[in-house]
Amino acid sequence: MTTLLVTKRMVDHPADSHTLERYQATDGYNQARRALGMTRDELVEEVKASGLLGRGGAAFSAGLKWSFLAPARPSYLVINGDESEPGTFKDRQLLERDPHQMIEGIIITAIANEVHHAFVYIRGEYPKPARRVQAAVDEAYANGFLGKGIFGSDYDLELTVHLGGGAYICGEETALINSLEGLRGEPRLKPPYFPAAKGLYMLPTIVNNVETVSNLPHILAMGSGDYAALTGNEDTGTFMMSLSGHVEKPGNYELPHGITWRELIYDIGGGIPGGRDLKAWIPGGASAPWFVPEHHLDLPITKDDTAAAGSMLGSGAVIVMDETTCMVEAAERVIRFFAHESCGQCTPCREGTTWLEMILRRIEDGQGRAVDLDLAVDVSDGISIGLGWPPKMTTICPLGPSAVSPIKALKDYFIEEVESHVSQGGCPLKSAQPVGSP
Amino acid sequence: MSAWPEATQERARQIISRYPEKRSAVMPLLYLAMAEDGHLTEDGMAEVAEWCGITPAQVQSVASFYTMYKRERTGQYLVSCCTSISCMLLGGDDVLHAVEDESGVPHGETDEEGLLSVEHVECIGACGGAPAVQVNYELIEGVTPEKARDLVGWLKDARPSVVNTDEMQELFGGPRSFDWGIREEEGAVGPYPAFQPLGTVGKE
């Protein structure tokens, strides 16, 4: 039996889970009040002990991240709601359906990190989630949960909702900080620009994901021990997965770590429409190296098991592709995304992603040459040396190296399909592919 | 001296007051400038520069970085069709082609009248309700090519002054990523996101 935490309210009360009335009727804001009576050390230790990992993609210990905050003040908190990784739509649901839960998590995080001005950065294409969050923020101000002297204490906390401009790269924390400073959203070099030391306005800054902070009221309510004990492995608590592509029941699922991919795709997702065969899936957002049923279907969904198999859980987005999917076209579509979203600072990413897109496009269009896959692998090697995972970095941020994941999949599992595109002068699956919805 | 009406200037002051440094307000002010002129003009960017205490060139460097700041004439309705991987797998390309065909506007362009702009976009976070389309960033999930044609026809004929996501979802949508909850009345009044004072109707 799965324990629901961050999605429980929206499952139990689908009509009005986003309202303050519903939030307060279901224990809302009690933990923020409690946090006001706790010290920074107590809060950091509690979150460390819970084992909570960042849910934005990097899966770094949230408590440890907080502990790195440099002593200079003021310090800032930025909530990363710039969810843009293809396949990912979990933060949208949390923002839209339970904004007060996130705000309570923000208050707890702010207290733990001595922050008096926090920001929620929401991607520009999410105006409705942003409206819901702003309405919740306005309610929180009106009730004295935000602003001067929150909950009647002497603690001040301002919260600004900021809308992005349509750039995936701003989900990278230093790019997000540049964007929030009113600059182009280009990532900064780390070191020296680790946000915890030199973040927003060069001051100590915590950047946490929407789902990460949404877990905090539950961790304080349950206690770190019970939260950690929800799963029997090292990845604690629950994990939101966005299931999309060729599955009967796409959607967001809050799951315990440790079920298998087979259980996720066939039991929870209801399997592949039309009883067709599974061909491949992307296990953790468009950046993640792909998995195939022959090797990976019975692996447990944990950070370590996924890493040992050469991929990552990333943002929790699972994109399922059935037997009718052309792997060249799918690879081209993923790489086109990275080429479009490259900020252009680093040559391997700016040039490499564009070249990879062109090479795949011509293979798919029947203009491919026998050497093209080798060429694509060679270009990929220039962006991510050795095509390993995690990648050896040639660039400031991981965007470029992420773009080679589909090339690695073609090279490892689908060489024959690429070769038949070249020998047949076009896509061998096009005639077999259903038009429109499968 | 600001060329903006007093109400817009007041909004600009409110927005700037939410940030520790006024340069941070450049992104929301760019949306405000778009709402004033229909798209981002040279004058609009110069105005934003004035408010934020930076140069017009600095504002342009920001505006040119982000896809949602439209520096060319944009239609009253911006129709954005997602063709990223999850939507592509479920027919997003067919939806785009239906929109292009029905409107007569190829992606990346605007019709002569200035009514419709069409673009294909990368992932808009609606993968569980693929294929997805946005009109002025208001979302419709589970769109078929046939429904996409109906949507274009509706925009041309009904010319709604406000586009509302719940209304469009009812008329032209299908399966959604998740239950949206109670209906809301707010919507977009132009090709920029309906957020805060930036074109939102309903409440301010």
C-alpha cells in the first residue's frame, strides 16, 4: 500500500485542494508554526536525517545543501518551478493543486536558512499554476503567514512569485539566479559561483525544487525517522513520477522508491495501448540515458540501481515508447530540444547539439550516409567524452552532455534500425506507424 | 518621462517593489511592455531600460534570450503546438499540421490581419495529456487534429476577448494530465502570459 504525502490532499479533495480553507482543514501551516520554535541546526539536522533528496533532477541531499549555506547575510531562497524537462509535469500539478503546501515548505526552508526574502520562479508557460500560487501567496499574506512578523512572531518573510520567459536552461540553478537578477539565463561557473556561497546578488542562496520543499511539512509532521522508514532502501520518502508516451494511464504518480520499471509501466501505467510491445523508455527526463526491456525492465527504481545501469531518475519523467516508434525520429526530437535550449555559451554544446540534430534529421529523411552514426558518436564524444553517465563535463552545465543520451541509445541498442534507414533511403517504420493517436 | 499610461506606470512601480534590486524586474516589465504594444517594440524595451536603470542594449540582450518575448508583430491569438517527444509520440506533429492548414499560417508566422500566430514549441509540461496546445499560454490537453481545426475556426469566428483554459479544454480538449479542480474565470487577453496585472482579467 502506497503512502501518499505530497499528493494526498489533491487525491482526497480534487475540487478544492488548492484553497486555504481546505489546506487549514487538513493540518495546514501547523508545521510552519512549529518550525518557528526550532533552531537552524535542529531543522537542518531533521531534514538531513530524513534522507530527503532534491527532486529537481540532481538528487542531492536537501539537508546537506542547507548546511553549506555560507554565513554572510542576507541569504535568499529561490524555489525552482522552472519545470521544462520534456516528459516532466509533476511540479505543475503541485503548484496548481496544492500551492499552500509549497508555501508552508518555503516558510520552513526560510526559517532553517535565516532567509527573509524568498522567490518562486515559475516557468513562463505556466500562467495558471502561477495564478494559483499568487492567489495562495496573497491569502498567506492576508492571514499573517507571510510578511512582517509571520504567525505573530518577530520573523519577517517576503515571498515574490516570478514568471520565467520560456528558457529550459533557467532550471539550472545558477542560470535561474542570473535570470532572477535580470540577466540572460546563462549558467555560471561552479566554482566559484556555488549558490550557497555566491548566489543571488552574490549572497548565500538556497535553490530548492517545488517537490522538495513540498515534502517538508510532512517530514516535520511525521518525524524524520518515519519519513525515512517509508521505503526499505536508501532513497527515502516518496517520489513523484510523470508517466507519458505510449502507456494506457499516463499521469503523475507518487510512489515509494524501489518498485520495478515493469511494475511502473505495466501495473501502474496499465501497459502499452493495443497490447503492443515495449521498445524503449527514458527513465528520468529527456536528459537521461535510455532503457530497453531486454536489460532493464526488472531493475528497482532507485537512485543507485538506476545509476549502476548507467542512467538516472532525474526529474522523475518516464517517457514510454512502443514498437511502432522510430528510434531515429525519437532521438532527433529529444536532441532538437537540447539544440533549441542550448544557451550558446559553450562551443561543444552550441555547435554539437545543432550538428547532432542535422545528422539525425537527414538519416530520418532518407539522406543519411553509412558513416553518419559514427559521425554522430564522434560529435557526441566531443560534448561528453566517452559517452559515460554521469558525463565527463566539457561545458559549464550538464545541458550539452545530456543531449548525447539518445545517441548512446542508438549506438548501444538500435544500430540495425539506423543502418536500415540508410540502406532503405528512409524510415522503415513510417508506413507502419499509425497516424494520430495510437 | 514615461510613455506609459499612469495605470501601467503604477503596475511597474508595484512590480519593482517586489524585488531587492530593480534590475530583477526586467522580465515582468518586458511582459508589461508587450501588453502595452502587442509585442516588444524598440520603444518598449527602451522604456523597460529606463525603469530598471540599465541600457536598452542590456534589455535587448535579455529579451532576445527568451522565446516568450516576441520582438515581431504577433497575432491576437498565439497558438503554440507542442511537438516535443511525448506529444510527438501521440500525434503532436499532426495537430501542428492541422493548425497550420486550417489557419493558413505556417509555424513561426502571423497572418496578415494580425489575428493568428502559429508556432511549434518545445515541452510545455502537459505530457500526461499529450498532444497539447496553448492559446496565449492557456492550456488545452488531449487535442486531436480535428479538434485543432475546430479551435482555429472558433478563434477566427468567435474572437473571444479573453481565452480561458477551462472553456477551451471543454470545447477542444480530451484526456488531461490530472484533474484541474474547480473552474476559474481568469484568462489571457493577448499573446503574453496572463499573470498578475499582465493581461489577467477577473481580479487584480
